[in-house]
Amino acid sequence: TSGVAMLADPALATSSAADLPPATSFEPQGDPLQAAILFSVVALPFAYWWYISVPEARLALAKDKRLKEGEAKRYLDELADDPSGRKAERWFFAKWLRQNKPSRPAAAKAAPEDEAVA
């Protein structure tokens, strides 16, 4: 009941503008140091990934596609020789399949036969 009495007290309900504290405004503030730290925390790992990790992975994949004992080369040879469907895989790797060269021993065997015919 005392809470109700406080709300009903007319002295508390009426106050003049002079009694109120000055109004403060809250505006966005930016600290340049915090922005630089945030940018660095995001940009440095991304730059390392983009300029170091990705080129290394591309180089490793390019070598793996060309080496006859490479896993990617074996997969491409298997995909090219597979008579079953696998149309989605063939479509996805069409460029690599066009660029896939036969392994060197097979190419070396074909060369002497051509010379014997001539």
C-alpha cells in the first residue's frame, strides 16, 4: 500500500524542468585503433589463406593431376575409362578430362610402333 501512496503523492508527480538533469545524447563513437585491430584480425588470416594456402594447394593439385602415381590422375583415368554413367562427374571434370594426357609409358609404347610402320 505504501507504493500506491507514493504514486498518488502529487508532490512527486509534479516536477519542474529545472529539477530534471540535463538531457544527454548518446551518439555512435568509433575508435580508430579498435577499427584497425578488427580489420587486422580479419584481413591478415584471409590474406595468408588467399596468398599462401590457396596457391600451394593449387600447385599440389596441378602436380597430382600430372604425376602417374597421383591420386587425382588415377581418378581422372578411372573416370575416363569407366563405361558406366557418372555423367555428372564427367560434366564437372570435363575440362580436366580433355587436358588429361595418357601416362608416359603408354605414349612411349605408341611411338616405336609408328616408326616401324613408316
